[in-house]
Amino acid sequence: MAVKKISISLDSEVFERARRAAETEGVTLSTWLCQAAEEAAGLAEARTALAEYIQVYGPPDEAAMAETRARLDKAGVGQWETADEAAARMAALARLRGELPVEVRRRAG
């Protein structure tokens, strides 16, 4: 993946909160900000897709929405996860895609 270096400005309190969060998760501030930007971009794209859907098909049926929310809750979608849980999830996805975990690649290389 190509990396693009940029310069950004953050409110002092936001910077400190982000720095603490990155430290807590054991990642660099750049990595933490990249993950946060990826999540925010995904949410923005989802909101845009929903607005387009509503424009074409109208608002979703309330009963169907309640059922969908219940199914998502049952599946754990949107629930908070620890850094270890996120790492385990990402490792499992990498295995499903046939990718070697980073530590295995380092030993093999």
C-alpha cells in the first residue's frame, strides 16, 4: 500500500486524546489516525449510500429496520472491541484470504 505524507492541524485537546488512544492501543499516532480516517470514511460512504437508496426507493419499512437492527446486534456489529480482539479479527481475515501474518513473513524472509 502506498503511503502519502500529509500535514494536518488538530485542536490541542483532540491531538492529546488521539495520542493517548494510539498509545493505549500500542500503535503509532499515524497508524491510529489512519484507522480513524478509514472508519470515518466508511461511515460517510454508508450515509451517502443510504441517502441515495432513500431517494430511489423511499424510506425503509420500520418493521424491517427493527428486524435488521436486532440481527446486527445479535451478530455484534457496532460493539466495541479491544485492540487484541481487533488484531485477532484482522489475523483471521488475513488467513481466510491466504495471506501470511506479518510475524510469519518476517521469520520466512
